[in-house]
Amino acid sequence: MENIKEILSENTYPGRGIIVGISPDGTKSTVAYFIMGRSVNSRNRIFEKTEDGIRTKAYDESKMVDPSLIIYHPVRKVGDKLIVTNGDQTDTIRDFLLKGGSFEEALRTREFEPDGPNWTPRISAEIEANGEYKLSILKSYDLSGEHCLRQTYEYPKINGAAHFIHTYKCDGNPIPSFAGEPELTATVDSMEEYVNILWESLNEDNKVSLYVRYTDLATGEYEEKIVNKNGN
């Protein structure tokens, strides 16, 4: 397992990232979601709690230019499942689940973001009440953005292990999409320690917001924390 601190510290721009796993003591599921930004519009955001999760919000409404791809609900609780994504596909997945559909069926109706030439991938996670989870990425199969490649990974509970998927391989112009399988990393038992590790490891110039949630697998009770660069 790779050290998440090293992975993040060595990459100035992984973009948006989802990390899902199990605490070393095996009692909690661990979820983290972060956003980064290079433009003024992308950096002008915060995470805000909602009744069923969190949403992104403009920090300064007067500076918001185009909300279409940056304002959404990254985290939503749907029944006994937790959904985490980097876009409005969170709502697509929720709607399918509420109608008896599946995570995979929902994502077959979506594609990568229409922001060529980057064609930002849509990354998504579904976490079960027992701690098992799936990760998905929808990304362009070619530079022209004509075809969508859909990949889904399903994982069992492994104490102390998590998988990390992010939108971009690294910084660039255009920005290269994530490639390969989600990265296997280690977790820690303390949520506060995990928050500190992740936030301190993200590039200082590009990091925007971080959300971390630890859920007790026996009771369903959870603790969560939001860190916003703006307003903190």
C-alpha cells in the first residue's frame, strides 16, 4: 500500500479526488473527497453541509462565472448507501437507486464532462453500509472526446486499506486524465489525523476544499469534517 501523503505531495494537480476504505481497526468506513482549482472560478468555492451530505457553493457569489460544472452535491446519503462524486452525476445515481436501479445503470447514462480539450473524467463512489464499495470513472477514450470509456471497480472490506481515484494524472495543458486502476493506500484510525494528513499534503496553491467522513459499521453513526481554504 502506498502512502497517501507521498502520493498527494508529489502531484501538484490531481484535480478532484475520492478516497474510500476501512479503518485499520476494521470498525469504520472511511471516505474523503477533495477539490482543487487552477482558475479563479474553480478556486472560488467552499463545501457546505446539507441534510443528506454536502454541496459545493460559491465563496464569493459576485465572482462566480459559470456554475455548470463546479456547483453540485458531491456527497448524498441514499437509503443505506453513501454516494460520492465529482459532479451532478450524484443526483443521477440517487434517482436511479430510489427507483430500484443500480450504480452502474445510472452511470451508463452519463459521460465525461464536456470541457474539451481536457474532457474531465467523472469519478464516482458507492459505499455500502457494511463497508464494501465501488469506484467508477467515465473518461474520454480519445483526444477528440467522441467516445466514452466506462470503468467500475468493486472492492471488499480490507482493514487499513483504501482506494484513491482522481480526475487527472497530473498537471498539464491539456490536463491528462487519470490512468490505470485506483491507487491502493493506507488509512488511519483517527479521523482528525486523516484530515490533517490529506489537507497538509494537497498542493497549497491549488487545494480548495476537503471533506472526510468516518462511519461506524456496527451502528451507522458517523463523524465528518469539512476544511475550506476560503473563509478558514
